[in-house]
Amino acid sequence: ARDRYAEQTTAQEADWAIQNARVVEQCCRMNASNNGYFARDESMAANVKWILDHSPPETKIVLWAHNGHVNRMARCMGSHLAKMYGKEMVVLGFATASGEYTALGNGSLGTHPLAVPPVDSLEWYLHATGAPRLIVDVRNPPEHDAAGSWLGDTVLLRSIGAMAMEEQFQEVPVSAFYDAIIYVDKTTAARQLKK
């Protein structure tokens, strides 16, 4: 009934109304799924595609999300987008060595300390450079260069999100999941806007 709706409003308003209804359906599908995380990621990728499909030709987009969503691991949002956009897409991961983050813990939103990076983690190596901020291109690490070959293997990378976590690092194949890592040596927790 899209054309009928468009006649009563505009084509753009009808398309957005249908898309908003689609998001409600996606939420229901996610909540009914045995693994809502992956259903959510598939929906997020579909919504990004919808936005680009309904934008002027040659439109570019910057999408900011958790490392766990943007990466190219199978079934994550980044893997779905990579199938759609291939080399047109660049995936940036974020890393930090110290500071605080805002997350839910003990039933309320609060500030939590970042764990010290373990030896041989990505953050440990990046902190050792002494640089306060840097971007590391992790595509195609050299196989026979000790300085960069470790990026081709799995390495511990911090993964925190909306929930406070004691175990903050997991093994990640950095160069398979990301094109570059944006590193900020010390970060501060997000601050809530005043109402």
C-alpha cells in the first residue's frame, strides 16, 4: 500500500513510515530470536543500506558503533555491510590503554575504571609507543616482519560496552576484522547531558 500512503502524504514520508514499521518488526524478531545479538546486527546493516539507498547518489556515510558491531566477524553488522559494499567500506576499531568509561553496573549508570592492558595486548603495544593518539593501518600486515606480523594473528583487544565488565579483553584477529585502529592512550567517561 506504499503508493496509496504516498498519495496521502509524500513519497518520502511514506517510505520513512514503512521503514519505521520495519524497525518495530526487527525489534520483535530480535526479541524472539535465540541469539538476538546477531539478529540485531543483521537488522542494523539492513537499516544502513536502507538509509544509503534512500540518499542521493554518491552519498557517503560515517557509522559509529561498538567494535563488536562494526567488525567483519561472521554475522556481525560489519560482515553484512562488507558483503554489500566490499572495498568501498573502511572499518575503524577503537582502542585505549587507560581511563574510565560509562556503563551500567550494580543497577545504575556510572563511571567505571578501564583495566590495565595485559602484556602483549594491542593496547599494551600501542601504549608502549608513547604516542597519546595514533591511527594504525592494520590491513595486510607483513608476514616476515617481526614488527608487524603479529597483527596477522589474534591479539587481545579491549571490548567494553553498555555493561560494566571486569574481563575487558578478548582474542581478536585484528587485521581480519578492521582496516585500521584508532588509539587514544587515555580516555574519559562519557558525561550525561543535563535535562
